[in-house]
Amino acid sequence: MLQVGKNIVLTASIRRAVQLQCSGAVVRNVSSSGVVHASAAAQSSSDQPKPNRSFVMNLFSGKLQTAELFPYPEPLNEEQREYVQAFIDPTVKFYTEVNDAARNDATASVEKAVVDALWEQGFLGPFIPTEYGGLGLSNAQSVRLSEISGSYDLGMSIYAGAHQTIGTKGILMYGNKEQKEKYLPQLSTGRVFGAFALTEPGTGSDAASVKTKAVLSPCGKYYILNGSKLWCSGGGIANIFTTFAQTEVVDPKTGEKKSKMSAFIVERGFEGVSTGPPEDKMGIKCSVTTEVFFDDAKVPVENLLGEIGNGFKIAVNILNSGRFGLGAMLSGTMKTCVEKAAEHVSNRVQFKRKLVEFENVQEKLAMMATYHYVAQSLTYMVAGNMDKGSVDFHLEAAVSKVFCTEAAWYVCDEAIQLLGGNGFMKSSGLERFLRDMRIFRIFEGANDVLRMFIALTGIQKAGNDLRGLQKALKNPLGNMGVILAEGTKRAGRSVGVGGTDLRPFVASELQNAAKQCAESMDMFSKTIESLLVKHGKGVVERQFQLARVADSAIDIYTMAAVLSRATRASKRGLSSASHELLMAQIWCQEASSRVQRNINRIHSGSFKEHYQRLAQVARNVSERRGLPHTNPLEID
């Protein structure tokens, strides 16, 4: 029988560490009716929370949650499709006839006529409801337009996107009636830009540790803000800033005073608000990134956004709600990269053969197309589930952000390689894409930090489930259903039977691919359990292993997403169905192999020693502030 020690369940301090690891989600259980394994279904609904609908979250506990996976989401009705279709041609026309990506990059600015066209087309208020002058687009509808923008100009995508999402969503999600009526019309049609002011010179991924302070004035009419914000996208053109600062909060039960982050709507015109000069960046140069300064800035109390002390939750939920948009932009970028590469290798002749006839070229082009397919599948799955009312999408959004940003780098780099010298030239446009997309792996949650968020949040859920089993073992007669279900699952898994089965959900052509994914899932959940049993709460410090846990979770979710999408194509008889089935098979082969390799590295004794060597080398380099080894021509 499973032995569950008292240190297996993550403590409150570690749960806090999970939140502070990134600007990520506060995980919560909500009511749902999703399909889960019998171990969860057997629990009494009267004293247990309803199951979380997240596929990735449940993956860590070895539970198959298909509510937001199969079938592939179809969030738009015919009227909604027609509505977004009406914006596609104007969007393409704007990027091909009005906007000049090369000029934007060269001058690090956007011409007034181009900005005017953005406002006139309504492109800067996509999420804002129509009653406030916006387009009222759903997440899936906005993804379609973001794909188009990303296929032409990532700099302009961020110029507009920082305003559209993080610059306005705080007011949209948390503003009261008066705040919405005052600010949303300005942000949708009033030619007023919004920005998101969170990062500070000493605060990056640890979002809760901001130093900017807001103190209530003696008259009680204002908050006095002092501090500064760093790298504010659109800070140079914004007039409205969603700003975060530490405030004094009194616990109503104990009377104890604490410092907690709160959110504010700050106008550039307020006394004491100013911005610095534009930053000189590697890419996305036309997005005017600046510092923002608050020097005894007077913010009216009615500009408090949400509740006092609730700023951390507001910040992370704004970021969570917009992460899928980065994947949408980069899906468009990847599409253009694949098209440029396909054009080149289909025409270029070397050694009396077209490049596409060489197998190494075929492998590159096929994998580029497959990476795009996976990224696009993730983006529309997350957006579609959000539109259908999902509130358990936080891990999926993080997975999407990590995968899409890294896939885009891979695809663009391979496109440059296939074009050879032509790809290195500015005229190809690929070098601009490469410079522009580099920041996507850093902002809105650095990928390395998001990996820790994915791993630790999932492990926390698995730890809580193990604690539930531990309680059940104390009263076996009253919890026989839970114990038998868990025991059966573990016994079957140990002998290779009774494991996860995805085959009923997928097309006949994908049976083997589904088996590969399911085997990866079972191997993964068994590994999570062993890590918890072995390390308990100390697992939070096992970051070499946690990185492999996160990569495995990412690979498994991507496999499941493409299985779902390709099955949709097959069932609907789409013209691309056979092509999609091929890519799903390719991906499951590639990803399942990586999962096995990563899990082997988690358990391997030799890799434990390998990680120790890496840690020592890193310490040596850090102590020397550079390379400790000598040049071959030098003698100590």
C-alpha cells in the first residue's frame, strides 16, 4: 500500500513560492462537469470540490480530464464567423498597403498616418464591448486577426497588442461601472493608448515584490504614488497606465497592518507622472518602451482598480488572459517563414537538383510545418476554451506561451538556414522576425520561470490529491471507492495494464499516436508521484528535475492537442485531413521520445551527478565573474 509521509503535500509557503515564481495564475477549483477517472468520480461531491477541468493540471495526478480537450473546441457560430471575416480583408490591406514594417523597424517609430488608420479601422479596441465603442471580439476571433498581424510585422503587433490586451484588460476585467464608462470609450475610439506598468528595476518575474508605494493622503481623497516602472511597452505613447503599487492593508479580523499590492488607473496628466526616453532595443523597435516615474503622483481614490490589496491577483489574471495572444502572433510569423522557405527550396537548384529533393531539406521543411501546426492548435484550443467559459486554462496558457515562442524561434532560424545567404539579408525580412521574436521568450512571464510555474503548480495539485488519499486510508471502510480506484490504477500501471487510453477519442489513423501519448501520460504521473514521495516539500528546490517535468508536461499537452485537432479534421472530412493526420503522427513520435528521455533524466543516477557538475561549474563561473579555464597557450 502507498505510504504517504507528512512532507509530501506542499506547504503554504511553497504554494506562495509557486505564485511568486512568475506572473502566473492563482490555481483554484471551480464547479464543472468534466470527465475524470473513477478515483475522482468516487469521491463524495458533498465534501469534495468539483473536479478541475484543466487537462494539464489533472495530468500531474494521473487523471484523464477530457472536458476541454476532446472534441476540439468550435467556439464560433456562423454569425460570429461572418463578423470576424469582415475584418480579415481590411487587416490584410492595412499590413500590405498602409503599414511599412521595414520603415517602422528602421526609424523605431510609427507614422501618424499609420496610427490614424489603426484607430479608424477600430483595430485598437478588439476586446472592448461594442457599447463602449469597441469591436467586441471573442478570444478566438481576435486570434484570427493577430495571426495576420504577426505574419507581417511583430513590432506593430506589439505596438497595438500591448494596448489591446494588458493595457486595457485590467479596466475591462476589474473596472467598476464608472471606470468603464470613463475609460473604455477613450481606449476604443478616443485615440488614447493604454499600458501596463508592473516591472521595476529590481522586480522582474517576482511580481509581488514591487517597491512602488501608494499612501492614502491625509484628506483621504488621493493615493500618493512614489516609485518607477521599467520596460513599459507603449509607455512612450500611453496616456492611461494600469499601475501596481504596495499599499497598507488592515486585516479586518486581527487589525494587523500588512503591505499588499494594489492596482490603480493612472493618467499621464496626473501631477507627478512622467516617462523616460525610448529604450534602444534589439527588436520590436516601433513599440515605444520606456520607464515610467511616479514622484508624489496624486491618484484619486476612485481610480483604485478592484479591491485594495488585490493587485497581485489582478496582475496575474491580466497576464494569463492575454498569453495566448503571443502564440497567435507567432503562428502568423511561422506561417510566413514556412512560405518563404518553401518558395526557396522549391525553386533553388544545387548539384542539378532542387533543394526540396534532398532528404535533410525535407526533414527541416516538414518539421517547420509541424511546429506551426502544433502552435496553432494550442492557440486556438486555449482561446476556444476561454470563449466557452473555461476558468481552468492557466497552465494551458502557460504551456502555449512557452511552446509557441520557442517553436517560432526554431522555425524562423530553420527558414534562414534553408535560404542560406539570402535568409541573412535584410531583404528577406527573416532577420527582422528573428530580432523581433526574441523578446517573446522573456516578457509576459519568462519561459524559464513559466516552466517552474507549470511544474510546481501541477505538483501542488498532485500533492493535494495524495493528501486526500492519505485521509481516505485513515478510514478505509468509509472511503473504499477512493482506495480501490487508486489502488487499481497504481497496480495496473505497475504491470503495464489498465493505464490511460486515448484511443476512443481519436480517429482510427491515430490509434498508435494516441497510445504513444497515453503511455507518456502514465509514465509522467508515476514520475510525479515518486518525486513527491522521495523529496516531499523539498521538491521545490529540485529545479534540474522540475525543468524536465515541465518539458514533459508541455510535450504531452501538445500531443493531446494535435490528436484532438487532427481527429476533428478527419471527422469533418476537411481537405487537409490527410496532411493533418501525418503531422499528428510525426509530432507524437517526436514528443513521446522526448518525454521518455526527460523522465529517464529525472530518475537517472548518472544525471544526478551530471546536474551536480553543472551546478559546480556555474558556481565557478559566478565566482570568477567569467570563465575559470585558461587559454590553451597559457601556463599557470
